[in-house]
Amino acid sequence: MAKNKTVKVTLTKSPIGTLPKHKLCLRGLGLRRMHQSVQVEDTPSVRGMIQKVNYMLTVENEE
């Protein structure tokens, strides 16, 4: 059975003063507070959100 790959994403910079669409990307990833980490599925749509706000995130690949 195929195991779904996940990515651990941590918010390292404050979203105050960023574009509204960038704040929506963070909300879509499930990030609300500074230094909060979430594990999300590694899909093209999630990778697009991560790429858009990569200046505020730390990303670790999980197996």
C-alpha cells in the first residue's frame, strides 16, 4: 500500500504587513501562530502555497 508523503511546515516570520493572498495561503496550510508546525500532504496545490509564502516558512520533508 502506498504511503502518503507529508511535509512539515513551520511559520518562522510574522504575516503582519503581508499581502492578503499570502495570509490566505497560510490559513490554507493550517498555520495561525508564529513557530507553529503542521504536517500537510505533499500535493501540487500544497507545494504551490508553500512556494508563494516561502519567505515566511521553514519546510522539512517527512517520509
